[in-house]
Amino acid sequence: MGIVINQSIKNTIITYIGFVIGAANTLFMYPHFLGETYYGLTGYILSSANVIMPLMAFGVHNTLVKFFTQYPTEKEKGQFLSFVLLLPFLFLIPMLLLGTLAYEYIAGFLSRENPIIHDFVWQIPVIGLCMGYFEIFYAWVKVHMQSVFGSFVKEVVLRVFITIFLFAVYFGWMSPLAFINTLMGIYLATTLVMFFYAMKVKKVSFSFQFPSNTKPILTYSIFIILSGSIANMLLDIDKNMIGQYIKIENIAYYSVAIFIATVISVPSRAMHQITYPITAKLMTEGKHDELNELYKKTSITLQIVGGLVFLGILLNINQLYLLLPENYRGGVFVVFTIGFSKYFDLILGNNNAIIFNSKYYRMVLFLGLLLAFLAVTLNMIFIPKYGINGAAIATLISITFYSIAKLLFVVMKMKLFPFTMKTITSLVVFAVFFFAFYYWDFPFDPITNIVLKSTLITVLYVVVNYKLHISEDFNTVVDTVLQKLRKR
């Protein structure tokens, strides 16, 4: 776990820096600089692009990780990379033709409730394509155990670019509409940066000769496209459907609440950058016991770290919303609801990496299709009735069912289990902290209150978890930090 801890810590730090910048963008600049309508439009475009991203990438970012270790020579790796880089065009070419011929129909359908969407529909696949190829090049550096720079570009550089252009809107150097058009250039720039870095990490001699296992690659990619599309759809379909049923301004309110809740998943995102290729390697080598140990360690470590983040959000949420414009303050229910779904998914550890790299990945697709149907149906029922709260309820039900199904699948089919008695101990600690601190605040302004309360909770939570020795990796990190502090 040494390399996992090392790079996970760096990725976590980078990701949280990115989230601080993103918080400034999401909670302050977007609402005040763009306004509700254009913020809602931005959220609609980006969430829709994320939904179709697996299609634009043709699942190649996952395919690269799964099959990379099977090629012993640099020539074969070059053939493999060349082949997978061309795979997305199997989808892009027909999509381009269809989009050109049917644009007015598609744009008209998507903008029937909010006409402002009509002229921006074409940007969705462009940004989705940039997102897709970014993930492909990022996967290339991850299989070489070099995930930190890619995390920096994805979490920090992208958000810094957005911050710069939001300030351009604020100072009147560009209009909100120009900013939305600029988003395409921002995503293209980060994709090019990732490409050049990927070639620096391991330059490849491109070859147009197909690899020997072309058929398994194609089969896996197609299934992963569908599985990845389902997973992304479960994450972002709610924003898309809000734009179909109620005013686009509600996407802005929902986006703020979702961003706050998504902070919970930062530790998971950071750790998965490095555990994904390690999981693929262990599965390729058939090391079941080591994989099971990694599964348990990632689960309990993420439960502790994610639990601290979740507590920080829940125990400060009312004060945090006092800092936002009044129209945005109806999102507390959304934060609680989405937060619990994220927390449950977090404690499943490297569950997704295990499934996508197993021989059972096809079966998960069919389960995902049923859950995708459930998500769309629930959003169609709840959004018109309950607005953004309805979208949150639909998402909670869908993601929870999806997470439970994945957990049962890994347990029953692969005999891998992430939980131990320490899982229950950690849940008890979480519950005690929540009920002990939720119902009181310091008698100060919101910012001072949040800082003081968060500091107190963090210190006590770290001490309690450390003394109970719930996670070996968590204690190792704390010991390392304490040793460095003593040396100073």
C-alpha cells in the first residue's frame, strides 16, 4: 500500500485544492458573476457532456487500464495505444452525421422548456469529446503509476482557467454568453496539456497494426461504454432532466447543493487514481487474497476520511447557506440526501475497479440498464412534483440501489468482502459526532463559526479514530505527519 498511500495523499491534497477553487467558483463567482440563468445553462451543458463522455471516449480509458499489463513489449503497447485512440471514431463519425442532419429536432426537443438551451446544444458533444480524450491520456499515465500531474490538471488547472474567465465576466471584458462559448476552449486546452504530458511519461511509437487481441478489446470497450454511460447518467441525469421539466435557474440552485455534497467523494477520487491500475494488476495475476486485503483497506480508510468530510458538511451546512444568495438556500435537503448516497458509495472502497476488471463486467451492464431506467422514471415522477428535492430523492434511490447491487455482485460472485467489525465502529463514531455537534453553533458570524467548529470536530475525530486504531493506513498517515511536526 506504500505507493497507494503516497500518491493518494498527493492526489487528495491536489483534489482538495481544486475543490477550494471550485468552491469559490460554484458558491460565489457563478451565482454573482453569471447569474441564475447562465449558471443554470452552464450546469446543463457540462452535466450533459459528462453523461455522453463514455460514448465519446468509447470506454477506452477503462480498456487501457485493463489490457495494458497484458502486453510484454513496447511494440505491442504501441500497437495497443494506437488502436484504442482510434476506437472512439467508430462512434464519432456516425454521431457527427446524425447530429448534423437532425440538429434542429434534437435541439428543439431539449429546449422545449428552456429555449435558451437551443443554440448551445452543439457544444455538448464537443466538450464531451474533450473530456473523453482527457481521460484516455490520463489513463495512459495512470498505468505507468504517474497519476499526480493528471490529477493536478483535472482538479486545479481546469478550475483556475474557469476562475480567470469568470473574473473576465465580472470586469466586463466578456459577456456571460462569451464565457459559455469559452468553456470549449478551456476543456480543449486541458486535454492537450494531458496529451503532451502522457507522451513525456512514456512516448509511444504509433502503429496502425491491430493488436492480436482486437476482438476482446472491442467487446470490453463496448460493454464499458454502456456501463460507464449508465454510471455517468446516474450522476448527472438529474441536472439534465431538471432542464426538461422546470426553469433552468433551478439547475443553478441544484448545482450548488450537488457541489457541496460531492466534496464527500474527493478522498475516493484521489485514491482510485492509483488503486485502479493496482487492482487491474492484482486481478490479472490472480492474487485473490491481496485483492481482498486491498478491498478492505480502501473501504475502511475511505469511510474514516470521507466520514470526516461528510461531518464537516452536515454540521456546518446551515451556516454555509447563510453565505449564499437567498434563492439558493433551499438546497439543504439536497445536500443531506445526495450526501448520504455519496457516503455509502464511498465505503465500498475500490468496488468499481474490481467489477470493471473482472470477467463478470458484462453482467453488471444489464443490472445498470435496469437502474438507469429506474433513475429516469423516478426523475420524471419526482421533479415535476417536488422540484430539485425530487431530483435528489430520485438520485438517492437510484445510486443506493446501484451501489447495493454492485456490492452483492462482488461478494457473491468473487467472494470479496469490504466490511469488517471496524466498519460498524466507524459508523458509531460518525453517528455520535453528528448528534453531539449538529444542534449547536458558536455565537459568531457564519465564517468564524464554520472555521472554529470544523477545527474542533477535525481534531476530536482524528484523535478518536487514531486511538481506536480503526484503519492501519489512517494511523500510518497520522504518525507520519506527527513525526514531521516533531522534527520541525
